[in-house]
Amino acid sequence: MPEVTRRIGLSLGADICWPICYTEILDRLDLRVPMDGDTLRFETRRMTIEPFDLRETVDHSVVIDRLTHWYHPTREWIKKAVLLDDVYVFNNPWSVQSMEKHTAYAAMIKLGFPVPDTWLVPPKEYDPQQDLRDTLERYARYFDLGDIGRVLGYPLYMKPYDGGGWRGVSRIDDEAALRAAYEMSGKLVMHLQAAVEPFDLFVRCVGLGPQVRMVNYDPSAPLHDRYTTDREFLEPEDVRLLRDMTLTINAFFGWDFNSCEALRGREVWHPIDFANPCPDSQVTSLHYHFPWLIKANLRWSIFVAATNRPMQMNLDWGPFFEAVDEDMTLGERLSATAAVAHQRFQSDRFREFCHEHLSHLDEVTHEFFGTDVARAAVREKVAAMYPHHEIEEFTELFWSRIQDWRGEAPADDEGVM
Ligand SMILES: Nc1ncnc2c1ncn2[C@@H]1O[C@H](COP(=O)(O)OP(=O)(O)O)[C@@H](O)[C@H]1O
Ligand SMILES: [Mg+2]
């Protein structure tokens, strides 16, 4: 059978550790996948930034993109590559560009998910614009922040409608604090959102294609301890619900790779932050969970490249809305919308593919994360983030957590569902 090489592009910025591990493991897998009369081989290439002709042919099957949300030349190259060259990219650049947290809230409210009560307020200040004065004089209504605070109750959260990375987020205890925070909010367009308090669990669900990992998250801990190493902290019913919620959101927005945060307050899971389509992938935050992420990424990207999975360029929301009706409980809604998500992600075909072609991935990954190359990748990331005198200490900390994972693997695998 003729050998055909499928190329996986890595569109990178500040990422250090995961691309090294991803590429090393891909090479060690030494794949030869028979597909439609060919034998498929796989290689990675790091994308470079340079002028491009819109008509130039692009020789990539898949691009794993980490730049689109802030670096526009790459985003536009990707759009051209999807439209003209049938390249599959995760995540969908049009969706990343236009679907902020606000849209995500609105869509999930329409599906009947318990998003906490949320208001949007016009900003305190504006950039000068030609029609601004006329527009505001004619149409802007005076409003009393205190009224909104009374409707939502305290504490509440003020945060940007298109938030990310905890930028501009404040927890507000009373009306005076609300007024003060608004005064300071400048040009940001803010949401005011009822706090889910008290909550007994904060879970971050990382989704990659149809694979989901749930992490017990401690937002009050320093960065290196936020992703706790707890396992089996959820009842099967919660696992099902959070998985369905994550897959629904990700399939709905065409985000193959996204993380969703949910808080459990008074027995109800509230999704609070689920528009994160360039999730943290660094060993310095994921540590123990890092090998899972690498494996999940390899499985999904290899599956996409090998099967020539068609990219869904346009989002199609109708089937999600049609799947739910008013009398359904949250669990029923979620299983109905997750069924649409599984179709979109080709979950059954994916599972079969992994069993058939990637059964050695667990073993290869396990072995790789015991090597000097893996340790050097961890150290390189730590060295880029920590002051000189902390490099050894934190390299050792993250490395030891990965070794804890090795001690338990492969029992950890929610990977192939
Ligand atoms: N409604 C809420 N109830 C309780 N805590 C919240 C709420 N909204 C935000 N938070 C807290 O603030 C943090 C940042 O808010 P989030 O919506 O996740 O913004 P970002 O997109 O910047 O991560 C959350 O991780 C959580 O700790
Ligand atoms: Mg968040």
C-alpha cells in the first residue's frame, strides 16, 4: 500500500511543554494506519508567521491552533486554509472570534441550563467615536446600579461580557462596592452575575473532541495548586451530567478543545464560565493531568487527520434547540443535547478508531513520561515562568505529580469514554 503522510500543523505562541511532548509521543507511536488503500504516516510541523498568497496551496490535514484568539494574521491564514484547502482546525476560527462568554450564556439559557442570573450593563467610559454623543444622548437611559444589585442580591460578580483569564473580575458584597467597581470598570462592558454561594464543588471540565476530563478545581489556591489531583470525587450521576454539559457546549460552538467551569450550589450544577476556547495546556498548571491532555490531543488530532474529518465551518444550532422541550429535567435536557454532540463529534467512530489504531498510546505515553526528554520539557516551561531560584523546586514538584500519575496509569483513562 502506498505511504501517505498526513501533516499536523502546530500554531503556537508561548506554549513550550505540550508541543514537545506531543511531537515526541507521536514519533514514538510510529503509526502506520491503513486507510482507504493507503498507509498513513503522521508528522508535525510548527507554523511560521510570514506573508502568504491567498491562492497558495496548504499541505496540512489538521492545525492545532493556539493563536487565533489574539493573533490576527494567523487567524486569517487559518480561515483561508479552511475555506480553500480543506484544512481541519481546532478550534473553529469564526466561532472563537465571535462567541464570547455572553453568547455562551445566552445560548445555554435558551437550552434551559442553570446559568446564574446575569445582567449586562453599558460601560462607564467609551473610546471617542463620531456618532457616540448623538447615540447616547438620544437613547442611553439613566439607570440605578443599586436596583440591579437588589434584583441579583449580594454577593455578586462583576466581570467582562467577553471575559477570560480572570481579567477585570470582582466579587462584590454590597451596593457601595458595586458602585465603586463600576466607577473603576472604564471601557469594559460588564456583566453583573449572581454569585453561586455557597458552593461545595468547583469543577473544571476539559473537553477535547468527545473526551472529557473533570478536575476538582480550587480557585483560591496558588496557580500551581488550582488543578487538584483528586480522583473519583464525583458521583457517576454528576460525571454524566458534567460530561453532557461540556460536550453540548463544545459541539454547539464548534470548539473541539475547550474548558467549562461549573459550580455546585444547593445541589445544582451551574455553568459559570465555559467560553475558554484556548484552554490552559501548561504543565505548570495541569501537572498530574498533563499526560491526559497530551493523549487526548493526540487521539483527537490523529483521528481527524486519518479520517479526513470534514470541518464544520458553519455552526448549526437548530438540532440542539429542537432536542429539548420545556417539561424536561436538566438531566433529560443534557442527555438529549449530548446525543447531538456525540453525533457531531462522531464519538462511536472515534472510539473504534482509538481501539483499532491507538491501543499502544497508553503504554508509549506512560514510558515517555519517565524519560529525560519529558523532564527537560517540564523544566523548560518552569524556567520560562519561574524566578531562577525556584526552577529546580517547581520542576521537581510538577515532575513528581506526573510520576504519581504514572503510578496510577492507565487506570486514569476517561479518554476514550
Ligand atoms: N457567578 C459566580 N459565582 C461564584 N463565583 C464566580 C462566579 N463568577 C465568577 N466567579 C469566580 O470568579 C472566577 C473568574 O470568573 P470567570 O467567569 O471564570 O472569568 P474568566 O473568564 O476570567 O475566567 C471564577 O473562577 C470563580 O472563582
Ligand atoms: Mg474562568
